[in-house]
Amino acid sequence: MLPGIMRNSFAPDGSVAREDEANDCLTDRQAVLDEQKAGSAVLYVPECMGDGRYARAQCYRSTGYCWCVHQDTGKPIPGSSVKDKRPDCDAAPQHASPMRGI
């Protein structure tokens, strides 16, 4: 994960989504765009698919970093971050399997 770049849920109140909550990319994207309009900060804006899921590759244009995410949750796939190019997300796993009860 890229420190200081991703805001897991992009909630307007700054809260972070719980691990078991699914994110809707279109809702998260709109929240970030609204927050960006209200302030002067340049924030990471998620890229979405037409069906509301996250695009597999996400990029934060102001830093040049891109990474792969789980399309249903938007959570980054560890080890997929690259600078100044798009990552090969075909090689990255696409299903999150959280470990519970440990």
C-alpha cells in the first residue's frame, strides 16, 4: 500500500471502511470529487468500471504511482505498486480472502 495516498473508503467524514465492508467505486469516487471541490488538496480519485466496480489498475496521477486492486472492494493488492507505468494486473490475484478468527 502507498502510505498517505489511499483512503480505503473515501468517506466524507474521513472514516475508514471496515475490512468486511464492500466499497462501491462510483460512490467513493463522487465522495472524493465532492471533497476535492471543497478544499485545495489534490486527492486520489478512484477509477471505476461501468458496473460500479473498481478498475483493476488504479493510478494516483500526481505521484506517478499505479497499483492493482480487488475490483469488488478497491483494496490494494500487496506488491503490485509501480511508478510511472501501469501494473500488470492480469498476474495479480483478484479475490480477497480475509483471514478471520485468528
